[in-house]
Amino acid sequence: MRIRVFATPQSAARALARHIARTLAATPLVLGLPTGRTPIPLYANLVALYRRRRADFSRATTFNLDEFLGIRPRDPRSYRAFMQRYLFDHINLPPRRIQFLNGATRNVPRECDRYERAIDRAGGIDLQILGLGTNGHIGFNEPAPALLARTHRTTLSRATRRANAALFGHRVTAVPREALSMGMATILGARRIVLLATGGSKAGCVARMVHGPLTPRLPASFLQLHPDVEVWLDRAAGARLGRPRSAPTT
């Protein structure tokens, strides 16, 4: 893994937004996108670049990692609504190019298969952006004795439900117990991966992801298998790594 450490979460988000904008200018891009608190500054910077005419999403296609099961796309608590609120409603990404798992599906296996086929038809994911859960999950791939390879139904851990409680009135009991998620093989099928992690609460998990053994008990450790992974951190998240190469703060 190639490690980049920035002074602050904002400087990491700003640099990654500029990197995505440059890549968009060079080629039509299939982007894999996360939700959660960490990417909010990234999306704010992408919107700002678009408003300054420095980012063009008209040729992009997006696939989000996951969605709560039993939540309709237009429900304000859904991840689809989250993405509309923080990114999609503010840029020129054509709606037909937004790909999302349908949490309201009545046929979970069919919906998971549909999503895998849609990724294949798009030619695969060119650049997958990831966040990192404090328990080492990526997407909704939770720590477990074994991980599922492809898009699947998953049971959310208490820690993950607690991390998402803000979307549900800060009530952990209101957070769905299940979700749909890309699997680890689907994620690792992306041509490039950038994992963005910020804050001291992620420092121990980051160190285990980079230096620890490959284990389904820490799903993010499977990124060690990918040939083109970058880990973008702020100083707090990188505090337990020793001395990785620092990145510019601008």
C-alpha cells in the first residue's frame, strides 16, 4: 500500500477532490463511492470544484458501495438520499449514470445479481474510493470468520449501527439491522483504490490494515492483495504507522 499523510482531514479531502477532477478531465470514469462522515468534506470539495468549472461529471458513472435493507431510495435516511444531499444534487452527473443498490427490493438475490451485472456492463470500476470503519469494515463487509466475495445481504454490527445512528435520529435501535453491500472481490476488482481515513479513532485500525495479517476479522486488510492501493490519511489517523511519507498540505 502507498501511504499519504496530510496535515488535516480538510487538506486530504481537498487533494483527493483535485485528483478526481483531474482524472475526470482525462477520461470517462467509473467511480465507486462511499458514504459516512469521512467523505463529506471530499464531496464538498468536489461540489466546489464543479461550481468553479474545474470538475466535469458529465461523462462519469458512479456505483455506491452499500445501502440499508428495507429503506426506500427516497427515504431521507437512505444512503441514496445522503448522496443526493451531499453530491449528486449539486453536480452535472447524469441521473442515468448513478447506480445504486435498492434497499427496498423484495428479491435480494436478484438485486445483488443485477448490481454485479451493472458493474460488468460499465466495464468495471476504474477508481474505487473507500472509507474505513472503526472495526475495519469497508462497505458493509463486517468482521467475520469469512467474507462474501460478491454483492450480498449482510448483518450490521452494533458498532456500525451506532456509527450510522445520526441518520436515524441518533437512535441506534432505529438503524436497520441488515444492509446490501458490494463484496470484497467486487471491491478488489476495481482498477485503482483510494482509501480515505481521518481522525484518531481510526489510527489503530489503519495500522492493523497496513502492517497486520490478512484476516476476515479485519476486512480492510484484504486491500493488501490489490496491486494499486493508496491510503490517504490525516496525521491523527496515521499516528501509529511510524513515519510514512507526508503529502503536501495544500
